[in-house]
Amino acid sequence: MNKDLEQNTIVTNYEFSSGILVLESSKGGSIKVKLNGFDLSKLTPDGYEIYLSDSGSECKHKEGRIEVSSKELKNPSFLLTLLHEVGHSAKDEKVDLDRDKEISRELKELSRKNSEKDVLRYIGVLEEYTRLVEKRERQAWLSSIKSLKTVLLESGHDVRKNFANFEEFFSKIIRHYKSYLLGMKYVFEKSGKGTDKQWHDFEAYVDQIFNPHIPILEDEARVFWETELPK
Ligand SMILES: [Zn+2]
């Protein structure tokens, strides 16, 4: 790693598995992430900027910005999670985000009420939230797997080299995707609401929303995995 100070721009080079990752940052401003010269910011929608953050250990996205954790930079999976967050920046996600805020408010309000009717509403809202989260995570993963192919062809950086085989690569994606499935069950469990039957029905519902999409993700991942580099 070396640092150059040049006209207010800090350039940091990282050796990154099969390539050199270059971060160009201006003081307090956004950064450009270049992999073997290919500017990854080209994959973000207009108006989105990438920032470097010292807090947290994962990449995050907030309205209009993607935050890259400096701790994650050396992780071979960094590119995977960065592109996942880029996938979240897609415009059609914004509509859902408004509903998302309403849902959080409704859940908070309903969490204080325990009549039978309110518990049913709580479960209904949580089910809607499950559908929303599943769709969002699936789309972000599909988009990030497609971007991996673009990055491979444009930069020559081959993320596949970080994994022993397809199964290892795909299980990494599924672990992230399924963490939301478990998250939904956790939210319900923590609320202490519902009968045993309602809990088991909800558990089955969450599985039914997430599991059918795993083959869709697997197909997309396999298309990427089998990409041949031009000779
Ligand atoms: Zn996500």
C-alpha cells in the first residue's frame, strides 16, 4: 500500500487478489474505486457516489451514497459485497423504500398492542415486509452477479480465483441472502407474539418466500461462473 498526495487527491493502491485496486479520494469527498483501471463507479446509477467509511465492517448503501468499509477492503469478497450494494442503488428500489419506512412505523406501533386482531395485523405486516426484503435482496444479488461479469470482462479481475469451486462461491451468496430469511424469523420470535401455531406458520411462510428463488440465483451465478475470457 502506498499513498500519494497530489493536488488534494489521495491515491491509495491495494494489491487485490488478481489485480490492483486503486482508491482515489478527495478530502472529505467521494472516492473513485478502480480495479485494474476499470472505474467501478461506472456501474452506479447517476447521482450515486461511493464513500470510504472507517466504521462498520461491511459495505452499506444509503440514499444517494454507497459506503465502503475500509476494514473490508482486503477481504477477497469485497467486490461481491460492493457490487451487491451497487445493486441496491437501482432506481426501482426507491418506491419500495418508502413503503419500507411505513412498515417499520407500523411494526413499532403494533409491537405495543396484543389483542388477537393486532397480533394478526402484526403478522400480516411482517409477511409483507418479508416479501419486500426478499425481492430487494434477490434483485440486488442478481444485479451484482451481472456486474461481476462486466468487471471480469472490463478489468480482467477474476473473482472466481478467490473460491475453490462454484459451490463455495454460490454458498457465499446464499449465506448473505438467507441471513434475511433468518432475520425475519428472529424479528417475530423476539416480539414474543403469537401462538406456537402462528410462529410455525410464519416460519413456513418465510421459507416459502425465500427458497423458491434460490434456483434463479443459482442459474445467474452459474452463467457468470462459466464466462469464458476472450483469448
Ligand atoms: Zn442487501
